[in-house]
Amino acid sequence: VQLVESGGDLVQPGGSLRLSCVASGSIFSINAMGWYRQALGKQRELVAIITSGGRTTVADSVKGRFTISRDNAKNTWYLEMSSLKPEDTAVYYCNADISTRPFSRKDYWGQGTQVTVSS
């Protein structure tokens, strides 16, 4: 199983970006999909999670500005980011809880995509 992110870029404060993550490989089911970020010198932190049933959890620091969504048919999920701030600058990682066969679950991570918010 591989996760591949895309969409990271340099953007001005107040701007918007959309990150995408595609999962490929021998996938039986994707149980939850998420986004994490890690700023330089800081620990990796949760940004948002969406379950297979559509329930979402969003970090307080991005609530109202970031939205997570998914396309189950394409094994793809997205992070829509708006009103970006310099403190949103980080490497963003996608994450998924994936079953490659029934009753087997494992966490997978993408390679990360850089988001830089700066004027």
C-alpha cells in the first residue's frame, strides 16, 4: 500500500490550497483517513480525520479554515485550506488506517508535502 500526497506549495497569508492524498495497492478497506503536519522543530500534530462513515475531527487551530473530505471510490481524500496563516507552515502528511484483508488493520503514511505560508 502506498499513499501519495500532492498540492503543497508556497502561498501568501490569507490564501488557499487543496492537498490530495491517493492510496493505492492491495486495499480491502480504508477505515479512516487523515492529515497531520509537522513544523520545523515541533512534534507532528493532528490536523483532521475523516472516518469511513464521514465523521470528521478537526484540530481547534484550523477549525473553520480547513475542511477534510474524501472520495471513497477513488481512495482519495483532500484537505481544503483557506485563510492560511504563517503558522500553518509545515510538512503535511496524509495518514490512513487501512485493511489489506478482513480483520487486519495497519497505519500507513505518505511521504509529506511542504506547505509554506509567507509573503
